[in-house]
Amino acid sequence: MKKHLLLIGFSCTGKTSLGKQVFGDGFIIDSDIEVLKWIENETGESFAHIYEVYMNRERDSAIALIE
């Protein structure tokens, strides 16, 4: 039986780093990265971090895009 572990918490607290240490790079799905890929595909814009979406767009536009 496959087992899954979901790490939740505030951004930049080490969830991905901990997951990579325990399970290795190939078994981690980082939701921030997946959201960024989707946003880049939808908008054609490139962002290095999820917070850049908020910095580069007006607040309401960023929230609407992420929701």
C-alpha cells in the first residue's frame, strides 16, 4: 500500500526541504511550484516565487488568478 504524507504550513518554513531529505527529490510535489506553472501557462508571465504574483499584479487581479 502506498503511503502519502502531506506537509502543510506557512511558506518558507522548510516543508519542501524536509520532504526532500526524507523522501528524495523524485517524490515531492511542491504546490507553490505547481501553481506557478499553471499561472505561467495561463498568463505567459514568468515568476520565480508565488509572492511575485502579488508584487507584479494588483491585489485583486492576483487573488482572482490564484483562486
